[in-house]
Amino acid sequence: MKIAIYIGKRDALKDTAVQSLVMELEKAGHEVGILYEEDSLDSYPDMLLSVGGDGSFLSASKLVGGRSVPVMGVNIGRLGFLSENRASDVADALLSGDYTIEDRAMLHALTLTGNPEIDTWPYALNEFTVHRSGAAMLGIQVSVDGVNLPTYWADGLIVSTSSGSTAYSLSSGGPIVLPESRVLIITPIAPHNLNVRPLVVPDTVQIGLRMDSRDADIIFTADNRTALVPASTQIQIAVAQFSLKRVRLSKSNFINALTEKLFWGEDVRNND
């Protein structure tokens, strides 16, 4: 098997667990190549390992693009829902075939007014966001399949996939959604409306965004990438025509990850 290893930070190669992973894969006869942030995926490996945290995984997903190259996250970061696997578990799983490949939905952003900052790479795995660039709050007019929602007055707005439900959306009060759920989540950031709540919609819809801002520009983000764009930019968001192939170890479990990483259900009454 030809395996490419994406290193988010070069210091990660100093990690003894990562060094051991590379040696075990090479010892088993796999062809291993190292990629860094500035590199491109010129050839088509059988699998891409992303070493770091979820931020590295998001960068690796951009590196793969629309190619059907499976990506596995190797966690040496702090939290890790996308990069949940320990380096010590990865080699054994790959050598024994104890893993599955799942499809994770990607988002596509189309700027109706045209904007090179967005159009260069208009995809995201976790979320797109719009955010105020100045002190004044932002008015965001959201439409779902052409039907307008009440205007959100807030610091910004998040449109996330089910994969992104445990990322920025969660910290802004959005719901936790199982990764296999075929939904999108619309979550306001610090809304100035007492009756505004996050909204879950089917992933078959098209979401339109128009901004009302006193500032000339707004901040647009696609996962871990940020751009300053004109406030007049109109954005249409939908699920992309391709998905990300994510490698999941057989023993991984999303509910267990929530319990271990976010201490879900941590309560003295739940202790045996």
C-alpha cells in the first residue's frame, strides 16, 4: 500500500509514537511518503494519514480535494473528533484491515456576486461562517430553498455539516449531531435575539446568505481558512457533489468520544 503522511507541524515528526508508526508501516512493506502544509498531492496514494489534531485533518481534506483518497486522522493534538486515533493503534489496524471507510459530506459555497477569496477553494468539511469585521453587529438574511428566515442579528452565523456539529457550532450553542446524520446546522454566533435558536435542516437544501452590515467588509471562513470579503457578497451554500472518504477504526465510537473528550454526562449521580 502507498501511504502518504501529512504532517501539520514539522515538530510532529519528533513524536516517538509517530516515528514508531512510520517504521512499522515501512517494515510491513508499505511505501511511505511525508507531506507538509506547503506540499501538494501530486500522485494518488492509497491512503493519507493526517498527523496532528482536527485542524491538520481539515488541511488534509483540502489537500485531497475531490479525489477518492481515504484520510485517517492520527491524533497528537488536544481534542480530536476527526483525528481521534492514537498513533500506536493505527499501524495494527492498517496491517490487519480492522477499519472501515465512511463518507463525510462536504459543503460547497457559491458566491453569486463572485469573489476570488472564496471561489479559489469553495469547499469545507466542518463549516462555513460569516462574521462581523467591526464593532457593529451583523444582520444576516438566511433563505432555505428560497424561503426567507427571520433576519439574524448577531456577531455572525455558522452553516455546518454533521461532522462540524462538535466544532464551532457546538461552542455557539448548536446541537450535537451524529456524524452519519444527513443534515446541515444553521447556528447564530452571539445572537441579539432572545427567541433565536439553531436550526437543523435536511442536507438536500440550498442555503442563501445576504448580509446587512455597517462595515464595508465581513469575515468569511471555510473550516480553518479565513478571508475578508465585501459585505455585499451573496453566498449560496449546499452539499458538494463529492464527499470526503474518512478512515474509521472498528473500535471507534462517537458516543464514547463525546463522553471521554467532552465529559458528557459527567455527574456524581452517574458514577458507580
